[in-house]
Amino acid sequence: MMKKRRRIRFPPKINDDTMSSIVIYSLVFCAGITIAGMVLGAFDHDVSAVVDSTHRVFGTELGICGLMKLYDKGVEQAEHRKRRTEGKEQE
């Protein structure tokens, strides 16, 4: 009787620490650019386009993190279904 080979899981699950790091570093970057924009704005430089783009980047990062969270939830549900079907086969 042939043994079932264990399937290698790819792509790997995304760690919550990874998502937290992405959000924190992105927020720090955007805050730094915003503060630099305020300082340059005090010296009559127009930096509104730069500050606007950093806020857009941060919003995009948050959207990507949300999509990664949805992907992880789907992976967890698929694993749960697989374990359930394997449990029924053993009975």
C-alpha cells in the first residue's frame, strides 16, 4: 500500500508580526515625510505633492495588509477543511 506523500505548503502563511512591521515602518516613513514637508513648508517650499503621495502609499500598504489577512483566513479555512476530510477518511 502506497503512503500518501505529505504536500509541501506553498506559499507559506504570512506571519502577523510581518504585517505589523510593514504597517509600523510605513507609518513611520509617512510621518517622517509629513514632518519634513512641514519643515520645508515653513521655508516657502511647495511639498504638497510629496506629502500627498506618502499618504497614498500608506493607504496602499494598509490595503495590501488587509488583502494578506484575507488570504491567511482563506488558507486557514482550506487547512481546516482538509483536516476534516482526512479525519473522515480515517474513520
